[in-house]
Amino acid sequence: MKYILNKKYWAPIALLSMMVFGMLFTSCDNNDSEGGAITISRVFLEDVNSNVPDREVTFARLGQTLRIEGSGFAGLKKVYINGYSTYFNVVFVSNNSMLVSVSADTPTIEADPSVRNTIRFVNDKNEVTFPFEIRSGKPEITRISNTMPNPGETITVYGSGLTEVSKVTFPGNIEVTSGIVSDEDGEFFTVVVPNGVSDNGGPIFAQSSNGGAYSPSYFNYKRGVLIDFDGKGTQGSWDRASMILPADLESAAIGIGNVSHGKYVPHRPAKIASFTAGANRQSEVWTAGTGVDNWRAQLTPYIPATTPLDKIAFQFDVYVPEAWKDSGFLKICTINNFNGGEWAGGVYNYVPWIVDGKSVAFQTTGWVTVTIPLNKFYAWSKEAFTFETVLAFREAATYQNFGIYFENSDVKLSNVTGNASEVEFPAKATSVKVYTDNWRIVPLDTPVYNDFN
């Protein structure tokens, strides 16, 4: 039986074979030779999974393997990366080339400034220090505190590896290079939102000491707005005691840091003194619905109907000025065909005060953005669906209004987590204040950042 080797593996296998055989005949001198002068000419990243498995580079990340070219490696005794004594196998050392892996224990931003971004090579009589950038793992952006802020407001961008952020680029190619404050552990940074950010939205890009990272493509995504209660989208209402009418909307500036945009929804409007325990649909607010709302026409030019639901989300901004815990939740309804109390179908129940199975006070100082992927809505959470499923579901409905209830019934933890549990949170009367605004459908796709673009 013949086995044919795929061409894509020839280069890395041939490279490794030549290095191993060449080094086997030269590396044995390392322990015996005192070594001469050491020079470094080039550094290559070894990555058999890349389409360029042996690439010349000017930086490396923790855990990556380097091939270093130069002279005088015979007799090499020590290699220090960012001051950290790094193991190398003499089998992979010749006089003119060597392999060394960057240890996961290598310090990066915490390294002493005198040795940071250096590799030092030492033999018995000589040493040389080569400037070379060492980065931690690839940075990642996972969440933005407010994705539709006013210009001049500060936002917090959360993730990992976000150390020493030097530049943030907003949609519309608007760059900010000053006033950026980075967390020393790389878990977040803050930045002031500039003027001129594109209303078409998109990702933000952060350049850090660990490289670049994109957010999902949902920042300032105004073309996905279903209703902002200030002219985009149309509010619907009819005669019902629980109905939040256009006259019930509020417009006084509220929130600290990220403040309100014009009109917004008070989910306990002034006409409702408090919510009784054990009752659903205690307040409700809707878009205009059938004949007015047209998601296919508005959204599919930018979010194709074939897009998987885990790549699309419903976003809204919320402000909760006082502690919200123990009782009450928002039911987000994709159509107007629910009586209240459902934990199934085309709805999602937003219960922010349940954290790790316990009731924890939820409160915000300003307006923050909530992102709910469409595959978290109960009807579409068990299988893989596309946006077409949601569009068709709405188009088949008699009442195509999109809306939010405030409900105040008992909450079973199993309904929230989807896991078996006997824990239940009995409803209590509450007068909590919850405000929302800027309801929108947004894309969740995140551009891929390549270190070697």
C-alpha cells in the first residue's frame, strides 16, 4: 500500500529533519567548548500550523518556539529571555543556529525595564544581548460597557491581554492615542469616545503591548436600531392598563458617566406605584408591528438571512439607579403573542440579579449595554438556526410587534440556567426603577487580527 504525503507538510517536515540531523553532529561540543564571540543575525518563528512555518519575526509570544540564526552558539551555556533563564536542548544547537521556546513563565510587562524585550546569550567567555519583543498571549476584547455612547463619554472595554493600550480605532477610522487608561493585568481599558464615529457601526480596534484586538462589529451600530424613542422606529400602543404609552416616556437627563439619549422607557412608569408579587405582564412597551416593522428590509442588507444566530444579538441600553435584586425581570418578546410567564418560545427573560445561582444586587451608575445573542432566545437555543428562522417566525405572526414586559412572578433557577435545580426565588412586591433605550439588532462577527498582516 502506498502512502502519499500531502504537499502542505513537506516544508515543515523537511525543515525539522535538516535541523535535527545538522544539530546532532554539532551540538555535542556545547558542554566542552568555552565558546567564542556570539552574533545574532535573524530570528524565525517556528509554526507548523501556519502557511509560513518558518517566518522571520521581530517579536514572539509566550509558548512559541524560535529558530535563531547567527554564530558562536557552540559552547552556549545560558539563554535569558526578559531576564528569565530559559531552557534549551543542546541537541538543537549548532554553531550557527539554535531552537529555543519562550517559557510560559517568562515575565513580560512585569520584567525589569533593563531586560524587558531582550534575549541574552551567554557562554563561558562571551555574551550578547539582542533586542527582541516578547509578548504575552494574544489580546481579546469580550465586552464593551456601552456600545452606543455619546461622544465625549468614557467607555470601558473588557477582555484579556489588554496591557499598555496605545491606540484605539473606532468605526470610521477615527483614532484615539491619548487618555487611554489600561488595567495592569490587561483585563480592561478605558477610553474617551471621539466625535465622528460612523453611524454604520463596526468593531473597535485596540493596539496593545501584546498586539492588536478587535471587538465584535456592534459598536455604534445605528442601522440596526429597531426603536430609539426619538424618531427611529415607531412605538405602538393600545388601551391596556399595563401599556406604556408615548406620554409615559421620560426625557430628563439621567445616568452618571454614560447619560441618557433623549427619550427612554421607564419600565415602571409614574402611573404604576409598585409591582405586586406573583404577577406577570405588569408593564409592557412595543414597537408598531405589522405593516410598520420590516426586519428583512431593514436588516438583511447588512446581516444576511443566512447568518447563524450565535452571530447576531439583540442589544439595548439599561439604567438601574437603585439596587435590583430578589424579584422581577424583563421579558423580551420577538412578537406580540405571549401572555406572560413564558420560559419557552420566541422570548428571553433578562434576570440580571441572579449571579452564580444567588440573588445579587444589580445596579448601574450610568447606562450600560446588554447583549443577548439570538440563539439564547428559548425557541432557538437547542439547535443551530439562521437569521432566516427568526425573520420567518416574525413574518408569520399576526402581531409583529417587538416588545418588553416587566414581570414579577416566581423564578426557578433551573429556568434561568437550563440546569436541574430545586432553587426558587419567590416573587416580592417591588418598586424598582428600570430604564431601557436604543433597542437594536447587531452583528456579533469579530474580525480576525493577524500578527503578520
